[in-house]
Amino acid sequence: MGQIGYYELNIDYIIKTYCVNKDKPQLQCNGKCHLAKQLQLTSTSSEDSADATFLAEAFFPVFLVQQSEVIFKNNHFGFQKKPKFYYNKQYAHLVEHSIYKPPMA
């Protein structure tokens, strides 16, 4: 699954770099020859560590995309600055009827 996903994401790079049938466009290989080789290498991966090294070199060039900052200029999302209702319970009604007495000495 990893090799197939990498192939689908980087098909142009694989065609330019690894395709054997570049001079025969009527075959419409599009790098599938290289994909078949890589899948065969992974199926026989226990044979030789050199094959694994080749696989790592061929299939792990990572392309990083710089993340750009997104700024929303208009507030079209329906957010309100203040909520509609506030819970404002001060419990002042419990203190109003109590009688304060000074401490006894």
C-alpha cells in the first residue's frame, strides 16, 4: 500500500527519473515498470539488505510543503462577540435576611 500510494502521489517524478519505457509512449507505462520492480522487491525483502537500501533511496524522497498563514479578514462565520445569555447568580438573596451578631467575649 505504501509503494502504490507513493507512486500515485509522485507519478510525474517517477516517470522522469525511473521509467524504463520513456522512449515508448505508446505502451503508456507511466512508471508502472518501476512500480512493479518495487513491489517485487518488497515481496522478496528478506533476501538481501541491498534491495532494501535501493527501495529506501527510491521511495523516500519526502517533499515538504510550506504551510502558509491563513488570515480571515471578514467575520462571516456567525460568531458573536458576547453570548446571548449570562449566568449571573450572585446568591445575594441568601445574605440579605441573615442577622449578623458580634462575637461573644
